[in-house]
Amino acid sequence: MLALAPRAASAQPVDSLLARGTVLLDQGTTHGDAAALQQARSLFQRATASDTLTAYSHYYLALADYRLIDVSGEDQRETYMDDAAKHLEKSLELRSGWAEANALLSLVYGRKAGQGMLSGMRYGPKAGSRLDDAKSADADNPRVLLAEGISLINKPSMWGGDKDLGLERLQQAVRQFDERDAATETSTSFEPTWGHAEAYAWIGITHAKAGRHGEARSAFQSALSVRPQYAWVENVLMPELAAAE
């Protein structure tokens, strides 16, 4: 798709915009490259103007926003969270009950809930509600399991957090990723596939916080085998683990 001859932006078919955008999104996620993520976001934004594959266009625009949260300045993070939520809500208007969009929206609301007690009171229930919707639609979806695992690990125990259960959900996510990657059963080429390395990274984080450094290192290495040169793992998580050992 990246080798297509140049054409006027208005004439580009939406599948071309999505294909180019997902390549840039994947590259930006791997390398923590804000410029690549911004380019992907721009392509997805243009794709939303079409009446074709519109639910996917809004979904991937939100996913680009979600990735930009961690590579942008503090003054921009709230904007990306709010924009991601807006586009996921639009995606769900177009494809009601979609597990993928609900799982990602739960993660976005979870990020907003983590900004303080008042934010937690406001957005924590929203994150939980969207996760429930995602589980009702596809409880075995690996990204739904990933979202549930992250939620259980990050929530205080008084609000239902459970690190052991969270770790179990992340391990289930990894198994589902392995099965689905092997089967490659997707209804379209734009069905989401992200999250495998991320699940391993969160398994490593959970082990590291519990002082299980060997298990953490093994999980981080697994993340890198799935996504080589994954900047979050190579440049942040592995050095933090080395400092703690």
C-alpha cells in the first residue's frame, strides 16, 4: 500500500488511507515515534470523511490518540484522551456493541480515572461499564482480556482491584493472542491485531512490582520477541527492572 503512486488526497480510497495509517501506527507504537503517530492520525482523520469503513476510521483515529498520550507533553495528554473517547463513541454509534471499541474506550477512561481521586470517581465507573459491554460482546477477545487485566492491576483493592486476578487475565490474553495469531481468522484486513507485546509487557510490570524479577525479565523478553525494538520495553521497562535488581 505504501508503494501506491501519489494521487490527490481527496481521491484516495479509504482502504488506502487506513492501510497506510496502520503501518505508520505500528511503526510509531514500536519506536515511540510521535511524528509517525501524528502522520497515522492525520490519515485516519481523512478517512473519517468517507462513508466507507467509517467505524474502523474512527476506531484507528482513537487508537492513534491513545498511543500519543504517552509520547506527548503533559499539556496535550488530556486532549488526546478526550479525542480518543469522542471517536470511540462515534465508532460505537456506527457499530453498536463492538467489543474492540468498548475495550479501547475502557482503557481510555481508565487513563482518565488514574489522574486523581475525583477523576477516579468520575471515570472509573465509565471504564468499568465499557469493559462490561466488551466482555458481554466477546469475553475471549485478547484485547478485552488485556483491558480487564490492566484495570484489575491498576485499580485500588477497595474499588475491586486484584493484582493476582489481573495477572491471570493477562496470561489468558497472551494465550488468546497466540491462538488467534495462528488461526489468522479476521473478517476484514482492518480488524484490530494490536496488544500481544503489550500484554507481555504488563505481565512483566506485574511481576516486577511483586519483586519477581526473573519472571519480569522473561515476560519483557517475550514482548520483544513479539515486537522487536519495542521502545517502551527496551528503553523504559527493562532499564527500570535492571535498576531494581
